[in-house]
Amino acid sequence: MTNADTREHGTCGCALSARGRALLFGLSSLNRLRVLYALEGEERCVGELVDTLGLSQSLVSQQLSLLLDGKLVSARRSGRRTYYAIAIPELNALLKMARETYRHA
């Protein structure tokens, strides 16, 4: 397996789409996961996320930027505020499944 193959397919040899890699990257950080859970089912602006999560504005903005790059989150401007929402409906279902699965773990 060449280096290019390893980057594309990983060491296991299994192909993973760019969308799949973005999804797994989005779920790989506790802070990004907290942001996604806070956005589950509703859109919120950065200030609301800061208040809800107790994280700094810069950290929330950084995580949102990464989630936007991966197209897991969408942004909508309204006046001076930007509202963020989960962009993939299946992600809401995945978050719900993870919460239910690991609630008692």
C-alpha cells in the first residue's frame, strides 16, 4: 500500500468518503460534540452556545468553524447575528442514538 493509498483508505484498506471523514472528525472532539448536542434540533447563535456550554466565545467559534468546514453545520445570518444549525438530518439521529446507547455506560 502506498502513502497515497494509506491517506485515502487508512491503514485498514477500507475506503471512507470525504463526508464520512468529516463526520468522524466532527465527532472526535469533546468540545465539537458538545456544540453538536447543543445544536440538536434547533439553531443557535454563538452567544447562546457560550451561555449553554460554559465555553469561551473563541473556543465555540473555533469549533463552529471546523464544523462548517466539514459541512456538518450550516450558518444563517440574521442582522448582526449568525445562527448555526446541524446541516445533516441524519446527524441528529446519530447523536440521539449515541446518547441513548451510552447514557447508562
